[in-house]
Amino acid sequence: MARRTKRLWTDEEKRSICLQTTAPGVSVARVAQRYAMNANLIFKWLRDPRYEPDAACFLPVEIVDRPMHENSKAVAGPVPAAGAIKIDTAGDHRLRISGTYDPEALARLIRGLSG
């Protein structure tokens, strides 16, 4: 009897396999067969945010005391938003801010949720 070896998948391979499951008419079982693996492993990867097919790209953010405009003068008071801000914190909290907001209050809220 041949001995089975455990296949080690790179993060990029996992993302690629998870992405293939989003194609119309393609099932997770079919993708699993293509790679000779158990479909439950793909379902496990799909639950992991690192391998989500539509995972957002997050950039580092620095929260400053006062937002700066192009002329580099600090602005006091609420800041009008030109759209909506969506923030996912490390503690699995999701914030959506639209309209005017107080940057100091927002910074305190984010620190409180992340800590």
C-alpha cells in the first residue's frame, strides 16, 4: 500500500483555489476533485479571511489629531466626508461612517474597539 503524504499548499495556491470556487456553475466539490483533495479543506480555507476570494486589500492607516488639507493648515471641529468610510478593526468590529464626523471621537472609538 502506498503511503500518503500531506500536501502543503502555499497561501497563494489557497487563494487561487478559493477564487476558482466563485466561478458561475463551479462547485467546491469539482474544484476539490481537480486538485485531488477533500472539499472540506476548501470550505475551511473559505472561512479564513486570508483566503477569501474577494478579500479586501488593507493599507496601513495613521490616525492623527487633526486632518490636514492641501494648504497644510489644521482643521478644527467636525470633518465633512465626501462619501463613506468603512473600517474593519482587529477585534472583528465593522464601522461605517458617512456624513460629518469628529476625528478625535472616531480615533477614540477605534482605539477602544481595537484594545
